[in-house]
Amino acid sequence: MDNLPSPVTTMDVYLARIVEQNDEIIALMKTWGDRPKTRRLKEPKP
């Protein structure tokens, strides 16, 4: 009984889904080919 893996928690499942979705999104974006780089908004100077 001591060598059993720890139980899977809800957080483990949640994080695994996020990672899986990110991988799918990245793969999809790579199929789009070249695209303009996103512009970051600059913070206003004081």
C-alpha cells in the first residue's frame, strides 16, 4: 500500500487541462504562418 501513487486532485486536473489547451492553441497559431507581432501598450510617462 505504501507504493501507491498520490491521489489526483482537482487542481492537478485543472492544471493539466490548461496545459493541454495551451498546447492546442500554440499548435493552431503555428498553422497560421507569419503574422504581425503584437504591439505592447506603453505606460504613460509621468
